[in-house]
Amino acid sequence: MQEVKVDVIGDIHGMHRTFRDLLDALGWRRQNGRWAHPERRHLIQVGDLVDRGPDSLGVVETMRELCDSGVASHVIGNHEYNALAWFVPLVPGDPSAGCVRSHNPGHLKQFSATLAQIEAEPKRWDDLAAWIRRQPLAMEYAGMRFVHAAWIPTYVNLLPRSLESDDVIRLCGHGKKFAPAIDICLKGPEERSPMHVDDHGIRRRTRRIPWWESYPADAPIVCFGHHWFRGTPSPAPSSAHNTYCLDYSAGRGGDLVAWRYPEDYFVSVRNADVTPLS
């Protein structure tokens, strides 16, 4: 039996050139529209393909090609969920009632780069959105767990299987059936805090909880993103070193990072799309 080999990639955030550079560094090759790796590896991306960078739709297209080649999987991040929910009316057939993702100035600022691409090529987006809707919100593969922000079993078990219908997306909205699971698994648990300005310039009264520090030592390896780590890639701090965050701030111009299993080492490339922010 061939040993399972996996490459796990963190948040890409529209950095298409950087994404292609990392695929090249990892040894992935594309021929006639099909992707493959000479070691027959499987690639898993843990969410947040879109927003912030210059080519979100290009990133989604490349990720879809990888998945359609049968060599990759994508787990939906909060930014994919937000992008879908931006276009789903709260009341079916009545856009005037607002959408599941409210169009307030803060949300618009976060989504503006992706929205500009969508408005320029709406049919291209419709095709890609249909693909995103079919992807899982959490998954297990090769005895490991993959989720965008937090693997807390109580909430993972409450996630919908996909976001394929508008009705399911409505049930993910504030106060609805799936909202707690979406908030925890795609955004991470939070606690109340004094008012502060986060790394994105947004005023908040909550802070993210480093849930991985109390992840059970006897639980399977879990890979995730979302949490804006910096510095030299290493396992997220836990008692058994069984937690791996792959988000090293590519959305702010940081490196794009992958972790290789079972070899247990990191590969990273410099951001080729934007200049790192201080």
C-alpha cells in the first residue's frame, strides 16, 4: 500500500501569483488543464481563497482545477462563506430586505477587491460560486482533521454538509440554526474584551481564543488557518504538537505556507502579489 502524502496550504486571500509560486515550490505541475504531483501527493487547502489580494477569482479557478483533477480538497473559509452570503437575500425573492451578509461599510471594505472582479465578470463568478457551494466546511483525511478556524467537535458536528442552497445559507445567518457552528468553526471562538482596533483596523469588543492550546493530546492532528500567525512556521502550541496553523498572514503580504505530511516540515514562499504590511 502506498503511503499517503499530503500538502496542506493556508489562507491565500487572492494572492494568485504567490499561490502558483508555492505550488511550483512543492513540485505540483499542470499539464493540459490537469494537476498532478510526481509523488502522488494530495493537496488540502484550509479556506480563505478570496479577498484582500488582486486576483481572488484566479485563485478559486486554480483551486477548482486542482480539485477537479482529483488530487486536492478545499475546506470553506469564512471569506468564501461571506462572499456567497453577500448575494443571498434574507427574504427569498426580496433583495430590498437585505442580504445574509449585510452590506455595511466595514463588510464592503473587506470584500471590495473581490466584488470588483465579480461585477466585472458576473458569469465567471456564478460558475465559481456554484463550485464553492459544493465544498465541505470541515473534513477528515488520512486520519487528520481539517477546518478553517477551529475544530471543536460539538460545533463541527452541527455544521451543514455544504452551502449548496440559499436556504442553508440563510440558516447560517445571525441567530439562525447553523450560526453557532459557522461562527466557531469558520471564525473561531472569541471572548469579551475592552474595545480595541484589530490588525485590519476594525474596532472590536472581542478577542480570539487560542483554542489549540487546550486541544486534546490524544486527538488526531488538526490543520487550520484563519489566525494570522507570523514568524517562522512551526506547530501551533499544544501539549502534543498535534495542531498546525497554516495562516502566516499572506493576506497582509506575509509568506504563503504549506505543511507536508508525513515528513513534518514546512515550505513557504514570499508574497509575490503585495508588499508586506507592518
